[in-house]
Amino acid sequence: MNLTELLQKVKGHRTRKRIGRGIGSGHGKTAGRGHKGAHSRSGWKKRYGYQGGQTPITRRFPKRGFNNKWKAQFDIVNVSALERFDDGTEVTPELLRSVGLVSHSYPVKILGDGDLTKKVRVLANRFTRSATEKIRAAGGEVVEIQK
């Protein structure tokens, strides 16, 4: 015995399982499909959510609530997050996206949580009343844009 025989060589990939190539292969006859039934036939495909004929979990679970498909979705930014910008900066939705405060491409809504001491010009799709008051109190300007 030498050191060369001690370690197994690393194989690049596992050899493919050859199905339906005779009884000697160990995967002959039914080729791993069992006996009879839809799964043993050619052309059978499992549907997403199929659970062998029993009622699928998506139908067993109760449906609750209401999903409004017309609900307006907004990317939300608090007034306290605008503190990072310098005085006189024009804060646009594109700037908020580039900084990472907004992640989606939804319209932007400014909420009034936190304080603002910088004088900034904010362009957004919506503003809460408290956000508008805080921005104007700091000497800034509020511009509502349409999308």
C-alpha cells in the first residue's frame, strides 16, 4: 500500500443513472416508476400543488380578508430620513432611490415621523399633513408631483 492508494481521487461529477436499460443495471423493468398508475405512464407530469389526489393545502386553508387590487402602493420615507441631505438640496424620488431610502419604483410618500432641521426642497407624490408642516417649519419647500 502506498500513499497514492490512500486517498481517493476527486471526481468531477457523478455518473448518470441509466434508467430502463435492463435488469442488470438495477434500474430496469419498471425503471424506478413502480407498477401501474399515472406516474408509471409516459407523459405524466406533476401539477404544482398536487398532493396525490388529496385536497391540496391551498384549498384546505381558509381564505381570510380582502385583497384590494386597486390599492395604491407607496414607497415610504420619513422626515427624519431627509436629515442626511445638505441645506438647499432638491430631494427627488430618483435621489432617494440612488441613496437607498427607497427600494421599489412605487410613488413616494413622505411621512412626518421624526424631526427636520435642514432646509430642503422635497419633490414627492404624496405628503402627510405633519410632514408638510415639519418641512415648511425648517424653511424647506414641498412640491407634490404627479406620476
